[in-house]
Amino acid sequence: MASALSGDELRALAEEQAALRRIATLVARGVPPEEVFAAVAEEAGGLLSVEFAALGRYDPVGTVTLVASWGRTGQHILVGHRWSLGGPDVATLVFETGRAVRLDSYTDTSEQLTDVGRESRIGAGVGTPVIVEGYLWGVLATFSARGQPLPADTEARLANFTELVATAIANADSRAGLTRLAEEQAALRQVATLVARGVPPEELFAAITAEAGRVLSVEYAALSRYEPDRGVTVVAIWGRTGHNVPFGSRLNLEGNNIGTLVFETGRAARIDNYADASGPLGDLARGEGVGAAVGTPINVEGRLWGVMTTYSAPGQPLPADTEARLANFTELLATAIANAQSHAELMASRARIVAAADETRRQIERDLHDGIQQRLVSLGLELRATQAGQPLPHGELEAVVARASDGLRSVFDELREISQGIHPAILSNGGLTPALNALRRRSAVPVELNLNTGRRRLPEPVEVAAYYVVSEALTNAAKHAEASVVHVDLDTSDATLQLTIRDDGIGGALPSQGSGLLGLRDRIEALGGTLHITSPAGNGTTLRINVPLDETGQDSG
């Protein structure tokens, strides 16, 4: 049976429990962590009758930072002091093993604390790990005076304090996490409201960049748009204390920097030390005096549009969850950009449709006025003059009637030509296959057709759209592409019209700069289809059209 505790042991146990209750009370009250840290160092040092007690936090960069210290003679190491890990010392051994460690003599250690310790005649040291929710947060260490060993139960008694420290840190992290989450959600709601209101892009870009910078507590935040020529343009920037980067700055993508890494990989990227960055973007960021950086891509409808980047101050690493938190902002931003682009494209499409309709109407008016109307007026005047004049001999009357008949036939032919210009007769009468064959025969560039439509007539709007896409593509190939052959492949076997038009010309076509294909894209999209253009310089141009087919098709036979 175990022997009863002595009076001294009972007093020591009571003192320890009292010290632990005082710390537990601070933890329960939710006082700031630094207050708990200072109390732990003082209570542990005084209770264990050691020379020094210290609490350190491990940093991601291989260092340990002092967050609290206590000295029996009033000597303290300044809070915030940082040491590099390495060598046979308490902090390094705890970090490497994750367990409590003991050094019975500090005479031969390489720890930077040794210099302070020698002045204070430190002898032995014991350190216990501070484990917070499964990860090694820091170390609580006590040091005896020189020549005085530490008791065998020092590790176990220190562990009681580290458990309270871990609880305090976890509680503080939880409170901070809830506060941070609330702030982040509030910021995201503000941005979502701007997106829903459809504010101008430049206003939205500035707002979302500022909100991301403030919520993530970084030094700088920047939003940049990628350009087709491997360039990048800064469209918004925010700095905690201002910045010197001009809005609209345009730089080349090269070197080792966040913008280039995201562009080349399409994924989030991180650089923990921007002193190693290079290229124009790296030089620009270093000029602002930054430490680490994290960037996340902005993908708009499957296309890499740009990058949002956050930068910390020198010596301050960015938290591990920065990428995920930043992605919440870029997702909203991508939605806003897609909405703005869709709205702009819709407005441009409407304008093109109105302009095309007006131009077609004017052309018909000119054709009717300059040709048919004048011919009809002339025939009417001739017939009226014949009616009002003296009766003509039979032969002359027949000649007048013959001229009027010929004139009417000519007017009919002109009307038919105008109607064919609007909607080719061969397309109406024979369908898409004979109409495309007629285009092939008239084309200035050789055309190879591969048509698989079966005997089925396609819906009239689909046939008209496909006809004009091929017609425009052949015209462009002859006028601009310097092509030697055009391949036209059409298939309707899976309830979808799939049309591909390829030429072997010089490429480099830009549909956004005045091409007639813009109007055709409007026509295709109005049918629920898509028109994609690929035209790399020097490698020809390819058009791919997909249009769903409804049940209005009919057999031609």
C-alpha cells in the first residue's frame, strides 16, 4: 500500500493545484492569450523553483519565437525574440521529437539562449511540447541554476501547465476563427450584393480587391487580367498603407513570380520568400517591399481570365488556408465577370442584329427604287401614253404590248434575284446538300465536301444558318486567308448538326474585329448552338458549329 504523503508533499501539491486553478480561471474567462502565456511562465517558474521559465512558439520558417518568460532574479528575455532551431538544445529536441526532453547540462549546447544562460548561471533544462488540436504549437521550458539538477517529476508537472496553455490557445483560435469567419462572410455578402446590382466592372474590381486584402489581413492585394499576348494588366490594387503601383500597369509574364506561375499552371501558387522572385511582376512586388505571396486563378466559363494575389509584409508568412479563403472571393469575381461579359455580348449582339436588319432593308429599298420601281413607272407611262393617244395600227399596238410584256418579265426576274439574295432558291427547293455543292462550284478556293445528312431535310433555320456560315467562311478564305483548300465536314447523325470548316491559310483571324462571322454567331446562338473559331497565326482557321436539331426535320424523298 502506498505510503501517505508528507506534509511538505501535501503543501507542494496544494500549491500546484492552486497555481493550476489560477491559470484555469484565466482560460475560462477567455483573457487574451498573451496574458495566459505570461501567467503560465510565472506560475510554472515559481512553483518549480527554477531559475528561468519560458514559453516559445514554433514558426513555419524553422525558428522559435519567445511569447512569455519569467526569471527568479527579474531577468527576462524580451518577448518576441526569435531563435533558429538547430543543435542539441531543449527547443530543437522538442521540435524534432514531439516529446518532453531533458538536458542535465547547458555547458556545451549551441542554443542562442546559452549566452543569456551563461550570464545567469543556467544549469539544466527541461522542455515539454505544447500540442494544440494535434499539431506541435510550441514548447514550455524551465531552467535550473548552475549546479542544480531539475527534479525527476519536472516533465510531468510541466505537462499540467502545457495542457492549460493548449486549451487557452485552442479557445482563442476558435474565437478568432469565428470572428474571422463572420468578417469573411460579411465581406463576401457585400461583394455578392455588388455583383447582383451589376455595378461597373472597375467598381467591383476595386471593392473585391480591398475586401480580400482587409479580411485576409495582408499588406497588399492585387487583381490582374491576363492578355492574349502573354501579358498581364493590373486592374485593381489595394495596400494597407497605400501603394506605388499605377492602375492599369501592363507587364510581361516571365520569371519566377505568382502571376507567371498561375498563368503557366492554371492553379493556385505560393511563394514564401519574394526575395527570390524575378521577372517584371517580381521586380514590381519587391519594389513595394513584400514578403510572401499567394495567388489564385480566376476562371471564367472554363477560360483563365486572370489572377488575384495577396502579399504579406517582410518576415510574415501567409497562413496555410490563404489559398482556400482567397478562392471564395475569386469565385464571386468570376461570376461577376461572366455576367458582365454576357450582358456586353447580348447588347453587342442586339446592336449587330439591328444594324444588319437596317442595312438589309436599305439595300432592298435601293434595289426596288433604283431598278424595279423605275422600270414599272416607265412601263406605266408608256402604256398611259398609248391609251391617251390616237388609236395605233394593229402592228404598232402589238409592239407596244410586247415591250410592256418584256419589261414586266424583266421586273419579275429582278424581283426573283433580290429574293434569291435574301434566301437562295436552291436552298429552299433542294435543301442544304445541293446548296453547299453550289457554293463549292462557285468558290474561288478549292473545296472538299464531306456531307452526311442522309435523306433528311433539316429545319429551315438550321439549314439557312449552316449555309451562310459556309458561305462566309469560303469568302474569308478567298479574300484573307491565302488558303489553297477548304475542308467542309457536316454530320447530323446524333440529333445535332456538327459542321467543321477548315482551311490551310495563314490564320490569325480575329472575329471580334469586324468579321461577318459575328452576325453568324448570333444566328447560331439564337438556335441554341455554338460557334467556335480557332485561328493560330500560320496554322489556318477552323470553325466548329454545333446546333441541336428538333423534330421538325422531314424526309426529302
